[in-house]
Amino acid sequence: MDKPSQILSINQIQTREQFEELFRTYYQELCSFVMTFLKDELAAEEVVQEVYFKLWLKREEITFSASPKSYLYAAVRNASLNVIKHIEIREGYKKQNEESRRAEENSTGDSMELMELEQKIALAVSELPEARQKIFVMSRHEGLKYIEIAEELGISIKTVEAQMGKALSYLKEKLRDYLPLWLWLFIFFE
């Protein structure tokens, strides 16, 4: 037969002195136990003090079927795990905020560089000879194929190809400081 568990209520501690005795009896040992979880002496003391404080406030309501020592160990263990969970959540938010901030900074820097490059490209395109500039704009800005440009301008496809080759060579030379970004623009927006 199972032995009936002894129900002990903290309100059986009649005086503040009895509660203080409970506090003094287990306080250091509970702090050491919490240190195994939190690795922070101050945080461990705060957890133990908080458990005792709640225990005192709810002494009329709390009943437990184990010794006060077992109850206290379980309570500080659970409180420690809650602190760890809170720290992990806070660190996760912190990391997420840092990543968002870095992405925003990179995005701002990239868009400024992209705007500067667009201005340099526009200036370089405006320096092309008029016929070459027209062919380049029709190809890159209007999205026409070489055959369509040739038909519209009444010139051969070979002429369009040659003029585009010269335009791209000129732009490549003019924008060599921006070459990786420039290539990216022309490869993906061709």
C-alpha cells in the first residue's frame, strides 16, 4: 500500500521568526544550486530571494506534499529555467535587431552606391556619339532586340552589334571603379 503523503502547509510556520529560520536554513544551499543553472551569483541570489518572497506572500494558499526543502528546490529550479528562457528570448530579439539594423545599413549603403552608379552610367551614356547612344538606349532602356533596333533604324544587325560592343567597351572603361556592380546591372537588367 502506498503511504499517504504528508500535506504540509507553509502557513504552519506561525511566526516571522520561523519563516526567517526556513530562509537561513536553505538560502545558501539554494543559491549554490541556482548557480549551477545561471552561472551568476547575483542572479542566483535574486532568484532565491524572489522564490522566498512569493512563498511568504502566498503562505496561506500554498500546500505541498513534500518537505519544505524539496518544495524550495523545485521552485528555484523552475524559476531558474524561466530566467534562462527569458535570457534566450531577449538574446534572440537582440540578435534579430542587430541583423535587421545591419541589413538596413547595408541596404542604405547599397542603394546610395546604386544611385551614384546610375548617375555615372547616365553621364557616360550621354557622352557616347549620338547614333551609338540611341542604339544603347533602345537596347538597354527600351528592351528592344538587336533585330528590332536594326529594322527601326534601317541599319544592319551587324552595325547594331558593333555599335553596342563599342558602347559597352566605352562604359566598361569609364566605369571600371564600379565594374562588379555595373556588370551585375547589365547582366540582370539586360
